[in-house]
Amino acid sequence: MSKTLKKILLVTAMVTLVGGAFTGVMTYSNIGFSDAFTRQWALSFVQAVCVIFPTSVAVMWAMNNTIPR
């Protein structure tokens, strides 16, 4: 497996875990476990992924180019 693919899989896994946990906690603190929890959490998670994933890729790219090997 190439290094680039490993990096992409790592970012994807971290975004899923961190984004899912944070949006889950924030959704629970705002509306609790109601009938609308799953729908609201899924919407929040998708919105977070649309922001976190590109940001994570940009940070990884910048670090990869900045830190000497």
C-alpha cells in the first residue's frame, strides 16, 4: 500500500472518529436523546466532515512539505 493511500485512510479514520464523537456530544447537549437526535446528528456530522476533511488534508500537506525527511 502506498504512503499516500495510508495517509488518506488515516485522515479519514480520524475525521470519522473525532467528528462523530464531537458532533454526537454537541447534539446530545443541545437536544438530548429525542426522536430527532439521529437525524440532527447525521446532519451535523456531514457538515463537520465537509469542513474537517479538507482542512485535515491541507494541514497534512503543509506538514509533509515543511518538515524535513
